[in-house]
Amino acid sequence: MKLKKKGFVKYFFSTFKQGRYLLLKYLASAVLMSVIAILANLLGVEELTYLNAFLAVNYFSTMIAFGLSGSMNVFINQNIKSKHSVKRFANMGLQMNFILISIFTIILVCFPQFIMENLAGYLPQDYTFYYIMCAYFFLCGISGYVQDILRELQVYKSQFISDITPLIITVVGFVVLYFSGIYYLNYIAIVYIVSAIVGVVLGIVLLMKNKTYKLNIFSFSKVKFTKKQWLIVLANFAIEFIWEIGYFATATFLLRINDGIFNTYSYLEQVLDIANGFLFAYINVTCIQITRSLGRSRFDDAYKHAKNSIYGALIIWAGYFIISMALIYPIALGANDEYFNLMFLAVPCYGLIHLFRFLTWNFGSYMLRLGGKNKVMVIMECLSTAWLVGICFLVIYLPVNIFLAYFLITVPDIICLPIDFFIFKRKKWMVNINDDPNLLKNKVKCVIFDFDDTLYYGVNWHFWYSMVGCWFNEHFAYMSEQERKALLKKYKCRSRFAAGGGLRLSDEKLCKILIDVEGSATPWLDYRDNLDLDPAEKKGKAIPRAELEKFAKLGKLYIVSNSRLSNIKKSAEFYKIDLNMFEKIYSNEYNSADTSKTRYLKEIMEENNLKPENILMIGDSKAHDIAPAKKLKMNTYRCFHGFTYNDVMD
């Protein structure tokens, strides 16, 4: 893989710049969580084990929120240009999250004795704390999802605020309890529940106030998932759940093999967790860039972002390893000789573990979050966790050796890394999952276009209106000026005059007036058709054929216009618009004053046996193009200065 150094350095720092609030969030969270752990122990509550046991249960709420948001983030970022799709997927994920969190909370509430007896080995006389913490569990599941959605919309500052504020409240609450000497467990639960309430309210407010999307999370959204999309949702859950088992199995294995080895591992996990924050911030930004590139079918950009992310992971790991060597030894040396000797051996081993982890996390995030090879990821995660659980039972046959212990927990990553790399190089993970049946491009089977100012645009109609106005004055010269003005007012024509003394009167309005007043628009139509006017005077531009061909892939194309067919053909010839691309052209020959397009839209819908949602109307006039189509509940797009396929689909 070739790399332009200057380009990568710029990319590397710009990525961190984008995710600066995300990075601050990881750093601040690590510090605040450490402070909370210290303060909780300082309180000296006898039931501290009880508290910690229930906080461990809370990992399930995090797992549910992260699993669902991870799925929705793929769909959101691949359809990020469609605000409607973003809202739909975000709301659908929240609804699913709410249902699952509610089910788990109900289970906790209904079986308190069974859960606490088997989990903490402790049966309190008063279950007030337990029920308050059940509410905390529920609120954490909701706030976790909301914060993840903020992150994936790249609203990092809002996520930082909504995530850090509850932690600060928890710290303040614990400090108040410590200095007041109140060590009751129920008061600790109140501190947690207050912080959770603030987190939920703050997250929802920031999400709904987002200027770009303004998500209303209280509105119900129904999304019809494809089979592939359901597999992505289920795979996220499976991997999160299986990974959690593997994480606890690793800790159990190290604890069983030797207390000292376990302590060094835990110590390194806590002290160097800041490096993980750097990596996660970097991966998050690059993965968003990748998913959005895939959503726009820019596969070369996606692959370039992916390669740069891998290089970035190596740089972060190098810094991670250097910091551990520089900082861990002095800290460990101050403890005791035995601990220092173990740390001397542990740091290089731990550094190598994270070399494999950093790379597998990168590869895994592409395949997991981008919806490419989820089945492979689930299988590999199952095998990895099975290995970690297995060595827990084999520990009695193993010697106490730090190199052996670290090697055994790294075996899954060592095996998975080349498999990940092979899949990455084959680019199968770049499969575009943008096949949501609710997307416009997947619903539309027929596209209807207006003609003037739609299939060609940018026309200066001043010249034409002046000519129409002059003809009107000449034709109705027998009327007084006051009578002509009254006639124009009746048909809601603009009364101001154009340059040259001609009224600003449209061709269509003039036809209506003639039909109603004289019974026929023939005088004007004959005069207009016999004019030898060069269309170049209109100075317009046509929609490129390449763009129309993209629409043709969706289904049949039609033209429904209030212009005469002769005029359509004349303009099409000048602007080089191929009328053979269109199934049929509906024009107005002005046999009556009715210029409504509703009858033609209904005819097209009935002829093709289509539902309104399968038809797209594109036009410039709100009254003549958009309103009739909307009344029939068709999809609409109003153009002002031309359009492209992507403009309409987004």
C-alpha cells in the first residue's frame, strides 16, 4: 500500500481536529470514572460489593445501546444526505432500544432476590436501593443510545456535554456525601439516578436542537428493514454480547493463573486507557467518512480512508508503547521490587497485545459497522471467545508464566488478523448496503417531468413576457386601459409593466384569457407558432442526457407540460433534448382553459398500475407541478435552477 506522506500527515491531523471533542470526551471520561471509583471506595459503605455488582449489571444497558446505535449508524451515515432517512433510522433505533431496555428492566424489577443472590451473593433487607438502580439501568440505556447518535452525526461537542455533565454530577454528589458523612447506600443510588436523569434530558434536548437534523425522537417511525439490514442489526448485538463474555473470560483467566499477573494487566488497562481513547476517536471519525463515501458509491475514497486509518492506528500504537515504557516503570518501581519485575515483563507483552488489537479493531470496525462481512466477524468473535473461555478451565494445567499467559490471550487476535487483512484487501467489506426499500430511489418506478424551466432552465423570460404583453395590448386595443387592467386582475396577472411597454404576462395566462373571453386561444397560438424566433434568445441550459439516463434506470419517463407539443418539439430540438427517452408526452393544446395536470398524473398512474409512492414528479411550478402531485400523494421535487439525479435522490 503506497502512501503519500504529506497527504497522510494532513489527513491524520485533520481527522483528530474533527474529533477533538470526542477525544476530550474519552480523556475526561477516563479521569472522572477513576475519580468516581476512588470516591466510592472512600465512602466506606459496607455494601460496596452490592453497589459494584449492580454497576456491573449496567454493562448490559450499554451493550444494548451500543449494539443498536452501531447498526443504525451504518444506515444513517450511508444515507446522511437524506434528512428524512436520518430521522427515520435514528427514531427507529431509539424505539427498538426503548423496547429492549424496558424488557431487561422489567426482568430486574420482577426478580430482585434471584438476581442479587446469584450475582452479588447478598440479600439486603431493604430493596429501595435496588429499585432505584433499576431505574438507573433504564435511563443509562436511553442516554447511551442518544449519545451514540450524536456522535455519529458528528455533533461531538454536544456528545461531550451530554456525556461529561452526568459524570461531573456524580463526582459532586459523592464529594457531598463524603464530607457530610452520610454513607447510606440509598443516597448513593440517588446520586446515580440524578446524574442519569440529567444525562437523558440533556442528550435529548441537544439532539432535538441540532440545527441540521432537528430530530424529534418522540415521533414514531416505521422502517421496513431488508434481510441484509436485519442481519447487520443482529450481528451488532451478537458481537457486543460475545465480546463482553470474552472480556470477562480474559480477566478470569489472568486472575486464576496468578494475582500478580492479573494486577499488572488491570493496572496497564486503567493507566493506558487514554491511548484507547485516542484510537477510538480516530477510528470513529474515519469510519464515518468511510460509511458516507460508501453511501455515495465513492468506493475509492472509502478505501483511501480505510488505509489511512490503519496507518493512523500504527502511529497511535507507537505512541502508546513509548508512553507505557516511559511512565509505567517509574510508577511500578515505587511500589515494590516484585511488582516492578512483573511490570518490566508485562509492558512489552501488553504492548504487543495492543498492536494486534489496534489493527483487528480497525479491520473489524470496517466489516462490522459498514455491513460487509458480518457473518465472518460473528464466527471469528465466537471462536475467539470460545478460546478465552476454554483456557479458563485449562488454567490448572498451566505454569505461572507471564509470557505464556499474555500469549494465550493474544492467540485469537494473532489468528484473526491475517483473516481480517485478507478480507480487507479483497474489498468485499465495501458492499454498499444502500438498499433501504424506504429510500426514494428504491420506491420510484416512474418519473414525470415538467418541460419549460425543468428539462431546460436558466432562461431569462423577460424578453418573452414583453412580447406576450405587447401582443395582448394590440389584440385588445379596442378595450380601454382600465378594462384591460380589470381583465388582468381577474385572472391574477401581474399588473406591473415590463421594459418596452409590454405587460409581464405569461403565455399560459394569455391562453386562459383568450379561451374565456373569445372561446379560443387560436389567434395567439397561430401567431406564436409562426414566429421565427431563435431560442438562443432564451439563453437556457438543458439537463444533460447522462442525468436523464440515471432516472431512466428507475423506470419509465414522462413529460407533462402546459406547452403545446409543437413548442416542446421546437425547444427540444434547440436544446438537444432527446424526446425518444420519454414514454409519452402530455401537452396542453389549449382546447379549454383547464391547465391542471391532475388528469394526466392520474392517467399515468392508472396505465402503469402504480401506487402514488412509486411516482416522482419533478417541476418548477408549485401550483401546476408540485401541488397536484402532492394532492395525489406522489413524491415531488421542485427545481429552481436545474437539478441532478443526486439532488433529487437526496
